[in-house]
Amino acid sequence: MNNSNNNGTFILKILRSDTGSVYEIPVNSASILIETIKESISTVTNLSPTDQILLGDTTLLSNRTLESYGINRDKEIYLYNKKIIDNPSLRPEDIDIPIQELYNRNMYKNTRDYDNSSNLIQKLAGLEIQLRCQVLHIQYIKETFDKKLVQCQNVIYEMGVQKKASNFAINNYRDYKEKLMIKHHNAFSVNYKRVFNNCESLIQTFESDMNKLKQIKLHDSHRTMLRNTLADCIPEMEVRRWYEQCKREFESAKSKVSEYDFQTTATNDALDMEIKKISPLSLEEAQSLLKILIEHCRQLPTYLLSFNSNSEKIRKHMELIQQKGTTQAEAQNLFMSFSEIKQSQEQSLQSSNIMNPDALRAINGIARNKNIASQYSFDILRLVSRLQDKIKKISNLYPVMSETVTQLSVWKLIGKLI
């Protein structure tokens, strides 16, 4: 990526996940709001700002500026269509790279009168026109194949963008999971272990601590008939009720935390399993098909050159005939010779050399691969969104469980004992 220009302008390269399209948005200042960027994107995508999810290094929120995310130079931003998440029935629009126009073309026009003529010179003139028509026809085939090649190259480029955007969404999910779920869970675990150990130790030693209090004699100056030991100085029955209550609350908290740990572990394992099931989007088949098409397109100019050469030969012969005339025998020989050339070229035009079935299948195959890639990008976005929702639900338990742990009544018992 290039740095920003001297005048402070830079380019945001927007990579759209669902279509593979790429847009460039010029930016004059890093202080611009993300909302403004979304409005610019909507003008070229017809995707409203509310339906746009933008990812840089993190999700870009509409009310923040580019600068707040450290974006002040050329950068790639990934665009995801929120409609795909909101509408599970939405499906990508299949593309088609039609090849029918390669067949639906009348090669010879207005040459029937020449064919039916009994005049050899007129027949030769008809042949000249027909050979020229063959040149135009193969030129049309070549140009059409060249256009299909460009279309296929663009389609494969878009597939590459879709693959890149899908991988980015998966990696963004992993970061999200790491930062939110793992971080919070680890923080909770540290707090829980500290409180748990203190509470468990206090509960386990309660009876022995009470016995110790009973063994500690009061100073003579504080001793009475009813108070002989430290244990006599506390409301033992009340403390024991607190103790039983704390035990129940502690066991309840342990049970909740255990269930929470189970849910967290099970969810984490399930999320990891779902991610592992994802097969990476492969471009190998499409790229192999493209090689077939490229090779075919490389061969067509050779045929065009040959057809042009034959057309030029008969044109020159016809010029000589017009200038000097010809004999019946010479005209007959020319007619036979160029008729054979015409028939040979007609066969070539229908043969696998020019109408290569592998090249035609390659075009259809690349279109099919693009449709698979588009569906893949839809599926990945929905999967990532669903997994993030699961993480949020588990993460929402952290504050509740933390409060459960810190509010254990054991601390009230400690206060009573103190």
C-alpha cells in the first residue's frame, strides 16, 4: 500500500465479499466519519449504509472517524452485506457467461445469386465474398473468445477477492473470540479461583476454628460466669446459621460456575469444530480452466491469419481478371481451387480447433465456480455471524457469574467472626 499523497489524500480500496467487486474511495482527510465513507460506498454499490459492515483491523463503527482507527493512508477495507445475515433466504445471483452467440451467426449473406449463376466470373466473385465472410466470421469468433477470456479473468479475480474477504472474516472472528471469550473467561477464572480457595478454606476449617475459640481462655479481668472463652463472646447459634447459609450459597455458586465452565468449554469446542469444518475456497479448478481458454485464444490468430491470406489471394486474382481477363479453363481452375479452400475453412470453423469444446466447457465451468464462490461467501458470513452471537451469549454470563462469586455470603461470615 502506498502512503498518503503530499496533499493528504489517500485511497480506501473496498473489497466486497458477496460479489468480489472492488471499489476505490478517495479520501481527503482521516478525520472523516465512517458514516460518510458508507454513504460514498452506497453510491457505487446501491447498498445502504445500514446494510454495510466494514472491517479494517476491526469493525468500523459509523460514528467514529478513520483517524480513530489509525487509518490515514491507503488501506484495504472489507465490505460485507448485512442483508445476507438479516435474510437467511437471500441467495447470490448466479452469473452466466453466455456462449450461444458463438453459434447464432449467419456466415454468408447475399451470396445466393452468385452461387446460382452460370457465369464462372460471377461464381468467383461470389467465392471472394464468401471467403471474406469467413474471415469476418473467424474474426468475430476470435474477438468473442477474447471477450469471454477477459470476462473469465475478471470473474476469477472477483473469486480471489471473495476468498480473501471470507478468510478475513474468519480471522476476524478468531480475534473476536480470543479477545472477548478467552480474555473474559481467563479474568473470571483468576477471580473465581482466588475467592473459591478463600471460601473453601474458611468453610472447611470452620469447626476447628470454633473449637480453637473455645480453647482460648479469657483474661481474668474479662471472665464471668457466662463468658469463660472467646467462643462465649460470639453469638454461636447465629454464626452457625450464617455458616450454613454460606455453605449453601457457596455450593450453589460452585454449581453455577461448574455449569458455566461446562457451557463455555462446550461452546468453545463446538465453535472450534465448526471453524475446522470449513473447507477453504479453492481457485485451482477455475485457474486450470482459464489456462485451457487462454491456450485456445492463442491459437485463433493463426487461423485468422490463414483465412486472411486466402481471402487476399482470391482478391488479387479477381483484380487481375478485371484488368487482363482470363480463359474459361483458368477461371474453372481458380473456381475449383478456391472452392476447396472455402470448404476446408468451413470445416475448420466447425471443428474442435476453432470451436474447441474444452474451451467452451471452460467458460461454463468458470461461471459455475464463480457461483460456488458467491454462495461460499454468503455461507461464511452467516456462519461467522452465528458463531459471534454464540460468543456474545456466553460472554454475557461473565458479569453475572463474577457477581455471584464476589457476593458470596462467606464474606459476611468473616465479618461476623471478626
